[in-house]
Amino acid sequence: MFMNSHARVLVVGRDEMLLRTREMILGAFFVVQGAGRFPEAFAAMNHSKFDLIVLCHSLNGDEYAAVAALAQEQTPRH
């Protein structure tokens, strides 16, 4: 039996069914939060730190770039 890790994962995507499926699967092993739109992702990223951010293909290019830029700002490379 696997125990839940304390690693935090944010899944971001417009496809509600796919988003919930990812939350359930990853939630078996990690602490998972879903965001269906950029404002939700932005709020989550400003409120918590995540070890992994999963971006779905259902995001448009601007949303993808905005989430990626925010993640980069919060965790700059050294």
C-alpha cells in the first residue's frame, strides 16, 4: 500500500473531466489541487507553493505561457 506524499501538485486545464481524472489519479500519491482557468491557477500559485505543475493541452497558448511565466517567477533557476 502506498502512502500519500506531502508533495504538492497543481493540475491546470479547461477540460473538466480530464482535470478531475488527473486529480483523482495523482491524489492517490500526492496532495493535488485543480484549476480549470488561469485565474484559479494564479490564485492557487499565489497562495501555495507546488512541487509540480501539470499543464493540460486544453489550455490556449496565452494561458499556458501565463502559468509557465508565473511558475518561473516563483521558482527562478539558479
